[in-house]
Amino acid sequence: MKFLTALTTALLMTLTLPAWADVSRDDAAATAQRSSGGRVLAVDRAEQGGRAVWRVKVLTPRGEVRVILVDVASGRTM
């Protein structure tokens, strides 16, 4: 019985792992700042191609405003 309980618990933890892996708003801002070298102006959650993304508006060192998309699940820029 203990084995079955441990196995069930491990399985449930594995299945819920992606929910814990979501990138936070602050992490998305930091990622966009590192990739652009600029200053973050705004961060909003949106969808792109059916995936949840952070839409980060950045002011670059050259004075340009850019929008950088950061995947919520992976943290990668798009």
C-alpha cells in the first residue's frame, strides 16, 4: 500500500510540473532586458500562435521601442 501511495504521489507531481515551471512576469522582464540591453517599459500577458507569452515592451539604448515576446512555459524569447 505504501508503494502504491508513493507511486501515485510521484505521478501526480510529475503531471503538475508544467504548472510550476511557468516563467514569472519579473523573470520575463529580466530576460527581455538581457536580450535587448534596454529598459523595460511594460509587461503584459498575451497569446501568440496559441501559446501563452509575456509581451515585454523595451526601450533600447538606441532609443527604439521594441516588443519582445517571452514564452511563459519555457522562458525563451520568440
